[in-house]
Amino acid sequence: MPKPDPTPFAPDRLLKIGDFARLAGTNLRTLRYYEELGLLIPASRSDGGFRYYRPTDLNRLEMIKNLQDLGLPLERIGELMATRDAGLGRSSLLSRVAEALSEQDRLIEERIQLLEGQRAKLSAAARKLSQCADCPHTPGTVNNFCEPCVNTGEVLPEHLSALF
């Protein structure tokens, strides 16, 4: 029968900072900065000061990136992710985790609405562009880049206007 590991973070189960950065698609400077902000703390350090991370810390780093992509500043990300080592009781911890997940869901919903709005604008531009196929005019300075449309007198959809 194998002997149980006395330490929860045995060095052979941890990733050196360079390997962790490579797997995460980031650089050492970013990892050190996140550590400075308290967003991502190494699981262990060697006697020489080398940082080691758990493979599951990749999930934490991915969440940090996702929250940044959703427009949250690092300070707010830190607040949302301040669940580890916060000395919280079980119910407070679960409440904080639920809050973080809920806020991320709200941000994603806002992003979806924004993207759906952009998609609608692109559809309007594509519909108008299909009407341009039979038009003898070519957008240019002589006809103010077809703004407004020479045939209908209507203002072009903004995505089409930007390209004409």
C-alpha cells in the first residue's frame, strides 16, 4: 500500500513558474504582477525563491483573464476573487463565491447584448449592401461615398457607411 503524501503540495505535483506561464499562455512578468496584487498566489516557493503553482491555478488565471475581457478592472477582480485565505466561514465563503459567479454571469449577459446589437447592425449593412449590387454608382468623393444612398436618399447603416 502506498504511503500517503505528508504534504498537500508535493513539489513533483506543482508547476514551476515558467512551465505554468507557458501552459497559461502568459509571461512571468504578468504572473508576478498578479501575485503582487494578490490575485494569484503561488502554492509554494523553493528554498531559492522559485514560485510553484498548482495545475488548478490555471483555472484561476483563466477566470482573471475572462473577467478582464469582460471589462472589469483588476481591483474589482481582486475583490470578487478574494475567497481564498479570507478566513471566511463556510456560509460566507459560499456566499462570496456565488456573488463572484453571479457578477460574471451578469457581465457575460451584458456582453451578449452588446454583441447581438453589433450583429444586428452588420445584418442591416449586409441587407443594404445587397441592394448596392445593381447600383451603377461607386462610392467616392463625387457622391460623398454614397452617403446618403444616391437611389433612396436614406442614410447608410453605420457599418456600411464606415466602409464606403
